[in-house]
Amino acid sequence: MMAAAQVDMVGVGLNATDTVIPLAAYPGRGSKVEYGERSVMPGGQVASTVVACQTWGLRSRYVGKLGDDDAARLHQAAFDRVGAEARIVTVPGAASLHNFIMVDAGGERTVICQRDERMVLRPEELRREWIATARVLHLDGHDTAAATQAAVWARQAGIPVVADLDDLYPGVEELVAHIDYLIVNKDFSRRLMDETDLERALRRMQSRYGCRLSAATLGKDGVLAWDGKQFLHSAAYRVPVVDTTGAGDIFRAGFIYGLLNDWPLEQQLDFSCAAAAMNCMAAGARGGIRPLRAIEELRTSCPRYRTNCGIRLAPG
């Protein structure tokens, strides 16, 4: 197997093929609903983040698992199209993961996920050099044991670890202990810390696990981050929403891009919000990945939502 070259970022985690179905409204229980079209597109949390980073000029590597079907070839073609390196563990005779995504008229998506134990990425299927030859590691924690192994190797090599966590997977606390930049949804932080107040949950999460930053993405309310000394809040951009699928994945890509360019945290968060907003303006997890110049233009011209989530921005 070819040795791993030096890259800017490596992502270890999910890919999925998404069947996206636009609907006028979310169907009620027991109803029969017609749809006019459907689209099959590559997606997945980490895979989409890797594609965005490569699109913006970062040398990027994806590590994950696929079957030996047409979906696997779809994903490989997507990586090849942008020039991202892919280290794929192939499962002979297995189907790659496939999600069905219903998108209502307001752009809000509902995901029906597939889970196949054969597609779980395992620690012994990783190679240390895939991780140690990057400047930053990104994880989603779905395959927790493999993610933890990758994070341990990164820490040993002095490589910062960014995580996108949205569920309390078994073993997730061990993983969190190896994360530097922990970017979660607000429900995750509250559930992990058994805390109803978001600010207290972020403070406690950062203090307990020793991460450099704890942050929660809040949809239309933007993002709230705690760096151990102060809270920073970035408001979301008000754009015409087509599909919210992948918004969080592209937000993390924006954060990684800013991190590798040594931007101040406030600029990182703002750029990430703008990149995520642009992705919401098109269908699919990667449909609205836009060039850097377009994202910067949005930052200077687009209005923002007024936050109404009751965030208190008092420092320490």
C-alpha cells in the first residue's frame, strides 16, 4: 500500500449516500404523501467536511468504510473530483450506508439512517501514518473505538483534534478526553453534562475534559463557544434555505480552515456560520459548498438572524 503523504487535514468517520426527497410538509402518522422528485447524492458527516476543506485548497484525506457497490464508486468519484485522498476500507459483498432524507418547504430535514454492523470502522483497520501525517484530525465519533484510537495517535503526534459529536455513543467520554476543539449540538452538551443550562454545560464540559474549546451549534441562533475564559457568540446568516442537510458538516470545515490559517476565534466562528449558511441554499449535504470568495462576500452583505435563545455572554 502506498505510504501516506503529508496533508493539512484528515477526517475519520461517516460517509453515506443520501436519497433526498423534497416535500411540501412533513407527513403525518399514517398519511400517504406524494413527492415529485428525488436525488441521490454523496453525504456523511466527515466525508462532507473533507470535501469542503479540499474544495477550499486544503490537502485533505478521508478515512472510512464502504461496501463494494455503486454507492462506493459514487463516493470515490466525489473524492477524485475535488482531488481529496481517500483511504477506504472496503467490505466485500456489503452495501454502503444509505440515508433517506425528507426536506420540508422550509428546508428543515429529517434523516432516516441506516446502521449495518459490517460497516463499523474498527481500530485495527486504521493505520497510524494516515493520522500522523496530517496537521489536524477531524472526527464524528460514530465509530467510537476507531475514533478514539485515531485521537490518541494524533495527541501523541502533537496534532490538534476537532470533533463533531451529536450523540452519546458508548465510550464517547473516553473519546472526548482526547478532543481539543469540541463542537457539538446543544442537546449533546446538555445530555453529556446532565445540565439544562447551555452555558454551564459548555463550561463544565471544557473543564472536565480539558479541551481547548467547547462549542455548540444552534441552528438559526448561530454558535456559542467557550474558550475557558470567555463566551463568544456568532449569529447565523439569514439566507433563503433550501435544505439544511450538511450545514453542520460544512460549519466544521469552516472551523478547520480558519484553525489551519491561524485566524482569531471570532473570525473562525463567523466564517463557519457563513459557509454553513451558503450550503443551506442548495440541496444535499454538499450542494452549497461555495468558493472562499463567495463566502467572504456573504459575510459582508448578508443580514443575520437576531438570536432569541437567551444566551448570556458574560465572561468567566
